[in-house]
Amino acid sequence: MKMRRLSKKKALSLVKELDAFSKVPESYMETSASGGTVSLLAFSVMAILAILEFFVYRDTWMKYEYEVDKDFSSKLKINIDITVAMKCQHVGADILDLAETMITSSGLKYEPVMFELSPQQKLWQRTLLLIQNRLREEHALQEVLYKTALKGAPTALPPREDVSLEPLKACRIHGPVYVNKVAGNFHITVGKPIHHPRGHAHIAAFVSHETYNFSHRIDHLSFGDEIPGIINPLDGTEKITNNNNQMFQYFITVVPTRLQTYKITADTHQFAVTERERVINHAAGSHGVSGIFVKYDTSSLMVTVKEQHMPLWQFLVRLCGIIGGVFSTTGVLHGFVGFCFDIVCCCHFKLGASRPGQVAQPYNQMNNHHSSLLTDSGPQE
């Protein structure tokens, strides 16, 4: 038993010798008002930085990864919602892909509407265009829109709040269409489309040329699954023309995008667009057909957008770094300020001690006065 106790004591003594956090007795510790003030400031800075770091920990960000798109057999979904300033019986929409395959537009619906928006709808359009302008200036805003998709923010045109008795002279063409993942051409022009072996045509003979008006508004145009809260480049676009022979062209490059967040996973598509418009004038060499033409092409690269979050261990490491850094920095600053204060006080003390004449003067005056008294009292005796 004694041997075991001795071995335990030796082990404890060895552990004590390895103690890197030696304790100082309280009787040897001296506190000061300046040290307490610096400690309060240090604790306040630690608390503020810790709170800010906690907000950073709660925030998320988007990480972009690029890879080759290996899916060429699936269909591409196009979501269309376009309003044209012509009657529905006078216009037709269809899609023709690169393989000269005419895609049936049976999923599209033709709805007679008014072209002019209501006050509430105009407010929605102005807000949408403002966001579009901000997106062109600052691409980082797109990450905010990705996060709003989790909350299901509405981006569709709100319904009219009033019932108008004016005639419905416009046509809203909306609905989904599934196409092959190759380049294609979606167009809206005069007359209904018809099929024939050599291609396709539109029956425009029964439509008067004076009724041509391809002023239009794109309330929504997207590719892939619709995700609420995501604003596409052409949403809210409005084109007004007074020429009957106007052609509007949109050249679109579609990029497959896979969105992965903590609450939603979806396969959608982003796209970039270039706009062009011109007047059809065969005499001047500007040939073509009046209408709205959306020419799209798919990219071979796929973008994966992942929502990421700071791990807990990294947050704890950063928090320890903040506490240790502030504690060490304030200790060094407090020691440096104290050192400078001691130097100033020492110099002031030496300057005062270097003037002995001012201190010895009263003593010399007393000696002189005392000697004069002695000389005066001598003869009297």
C-alpha cells in the first residue's frame, strides 16, 4: 500500500511540474483602476465581436460549381406568359427546333385580355423592372433571390382588381411547352400555324394589315421548373410600337442549373438574352416577317448552385480566436500605456529634483538671520 501511495505521489508531482498554467497566489496580485477599466473595455469588445460572429454563423452563402451537362435525352420545359396587343383569332404561336421539327403548342392557352395594366399591376411591373436593373448592376443580388425562393415569394402578375367594360383587344398566350434540348425558335406572328410536309406556315391571308400590332409584354418567360421568387431576365419586359411591320427578336442562351438548398432541390435553367428589333421593309433590304421571335440555344455546361453554412467547429474556433486575440491585445496595450506613464512620471520627478536652490533657500535665510542675532547680542553683554 505504501508503495502505491508513493507512486501516486510521484505521478502527481510529475503532473504538477508539467503544469503550463501556474497559479499566482492572490496575495501577490495587485489590482488597479486602470486595469479594471481595460478589463471592462475588453469584455465589451469580446461581447460585441461574439454577437457579430454569431450572425455570420447563422448566415448562408451560395457556392457555384461547373460541370459538363450529360443529360441530352430529357425534354426542356419552357414556361411562357406573353401578352400581345392583337386579338387571339389573329395571332398564333409555335416552336420550330434545329432539326426542323415543329413542336406542337397544344399546352399554350389563348386568353382575351386588356393590354393596359391596372394601377396595382403597374406597381408590380415598376417594382419588377427596378429589381431587374439592380440585378444587371450587382449580380450578388441573385443569391438573395435564391434564398427568397425558400419562402415562396410571389413573382407572377397579380390579377386585375377591377372589372372593365372595355373590349378585350389583346391576347394573353401562356402555358408550358416541352421541347428537345437543342436550339429552337419560338415565335408569335400573324395567323394560326398549320402543318405541312415541307415545314410549317401561318394563315395570315384573312387578317388585315392595318390590325398588325406586335406591342407586347413578357410577364414571365423561364426554362425548366418554375421556382417562386426567382426573377428571370425578361420578366416584366414591355415593348410598344406604332409600326405595323415591326419585328422583335430575343436571342437566348440557356444554361442548365441545379439549385440545392437546405429546403429545396430543383433542376431549372438560367439564361442570358440579347434583344433586337427592326422594321420590315423589303424595298430597303430589311426582309423577314412581322412578329415576336425568341431564338434559344442550350449550353453544354451545367451550373450547380449549393447553399452552404459555416460548420459549428469553425464557429467555435473563430470565437476562441476572438476571445484570445482581444485578451492578449488589451493586455499588451495596457502594459505599454503603463510603461509610458511610468517614464513620464519618472522624468517629471527628476526635473523637480534637479533644482536644489529653491529648496535650500529657506534654510540659508534662517542661518543668516540666526548669525545676525548672535552678532547683535555680543556687545550688549
